[in-house]
Amino acid sequence: MKIPVSADLLDGLVLALLNQQDNYGYAITQAMQAAIPVSESTLYPVLRRLKKDGLVTTYDQPYQGRNRRYYQITDLGKTRLTVITEEWNHYKQQLDRIFKGGSDR
């Protein structure tokens, strides 16, 4: 079963990966694909939007005669990651209550 992933959750996952270390687009895609089905054509617009919103910055590093663009989380991105993580934890707790047969009503 494939459960759709919202734009906010995609943002949060990318920011979480970049909070661990700076990385380039293909490596970010590979790390994401280890957890959820996502294509490069989906991920690159996410990276562009995060950059436009000031949540990440970029810098180039030489690699085998070419430049590789790396993404780095900003302080604003870390703040947004904290918010997304808190929202995700609340959402997950609510779903877990239902899946596990409990209710707080």
C-alpha cells in the first residue's frame, strides 16, 4: 500500500536529512527512497521551494571535474523542522490511538 506524503511531510523529511549533514540532490533522493517512494522529479522542486523560502542554502563543491550542488539547512529551516516534527508527533499519536484501539474521548 502506498500512503500519499504531503508537501509539509516531504519538507520535514528533507530538512531532517539536512539537519544530519549537508548533501547533494541525488544523495538526498537516495536517502528518501530508502524510506518512502519518491522520485527525483518530485524532490528537486521541494529543494527549490525550500531554498526560495530560506529554509536551505546551497553551495557548490568540485566533484570529478564538475560542480556538485550541496544543500545546507538554515536556522530558519531548523525552526521549521522543529514545528513539523512536533506536528508529526501529535499526528502520529492520534493515529496510533486509533490503530491500537484506544480513544481519549
